[in-house]
Amino acid sequence: MPGDAQPSLIEYPTDFPLKIVGTTQPGYAQAILAIVKKHAPDFDDATMAMKTSKKGKYLSVTCVIRATSREQLDALYQELCDHPMVVMVL
């Protein structure tokens, strides 16, 4: 298949962890949750884990989603990375 993107190394569907880091501010976790649920509507809010940095400047949110395709993950990563509150997505 010349010209095609590289095949995915992930077999779908799969549980896929995302760690989203941003500065600690009101509404951050809710904004992240809204984006995650837009791309993974079956995500269970109760499984979202949050951890503040040692000095409290940053907040990391970990979500394990049920990834169904590379396109889904690409779109989710793109929207998270484009959000002004997000510093990095791992």
C-alpha cells in the first residue's frame, strides 16, 4: 500500500491511558473531562485520577479510555494539545 500511513502498532479496541498535564486552575479537570467524553463517550468519569505537582502549580489528569481507532486517538490528542489550559499530553 504505497503512500499509506504506517500501520498502527495498537490493536483496537484497547484500554489506552492518557495523562494530561496543565496548570492548576478552576475548571481544568472539567474541561479535560468534556474533551475526553466527546471522543470516548463511554469513558467513566469515576475512573479519572488527578494529582497535583509538589508545589501545586500543575495538575495531571489520568484517563484510561477504550480506544476504538487510531483516528479517534489522533483527534483526541489534537483537541487536548490545542486546548489553552493543557501543557502536555502523554
